[in-house]
Amino acid sequence: MMNMIDIAQNNKPKILLVEDDIFMVDLLVEELTRSGFDIVVAGNGADGIKRFEESRPDLVLLDLLLPDVRGFEVLKKIRAGAGGRDVKVIVFSNVAEQADMKEAEELGVRHYMVKANYALPEVVDKIRSVLAEKDRE
């Protein structure tokens, strides 16, 4: 028999965090876990692709500057795989170039957040907002 704790844990939105900065990972994991999300962490792009396939998250929080594979390449590979076309993605990066923002939009990114401009509670609010959006056609 499944108890209520098991059911509640299974209903938590799952976030895949693709981020190589250990300090940022620690901060985000703590804040997102406290806010009721299940977190899967990938420290580089290749691991992000693998973990996406394994975990099938509800949302991907993606850094663009990764040590092995550029964040947009990770996103393209996720989008090309099973279940990746419709997954909600938020770019969370210190890259603030217009060309990158345009590419993110073309790849169906729901929101582009420059890390320096947001406090952790604002990141949580944005994740909740994106998760609540209706799926795009």
C-alpha cells in the first residue's frame, strides 16, 4: 500500500537543472527543494542530455555556458529526442547577448533569465509561472 508521502512526492514537479557552477547548484537545489520541486542535477551538457532522457522532467533550467557542450546544443539534442519537443525550458545564464536571446526564442525557450538580474525567490516564481502555462501549439 502506498502512503500519502509517496503520493505527494510523485506529484512534485521535476526540474532538470543543467548548471556547472557548484555554488549556484547548491543555492538552487536548496531553494527549489524547499519550494516543493524534485530536482535532478547535471553538471555539464552531456550529462544534461543523459539525465533528461532518464528523468523526463517537467521543466529544464539550462545554463548556456557549460564546460563541454554549449547550452544551445544541449537544448537542440533534448528537443530532437523523445519527449523533448514539448518540454518547458528556462535559460538561466549570465550570457545577455541579443543573438542568444533570439536563438533561445527560436528554440522554444519559455523565458530567458540573466542570473545577475534575479534573486532565488524570483527564479522559483518564474518556474511556477512557466509550469502553469498552457502548452504551446
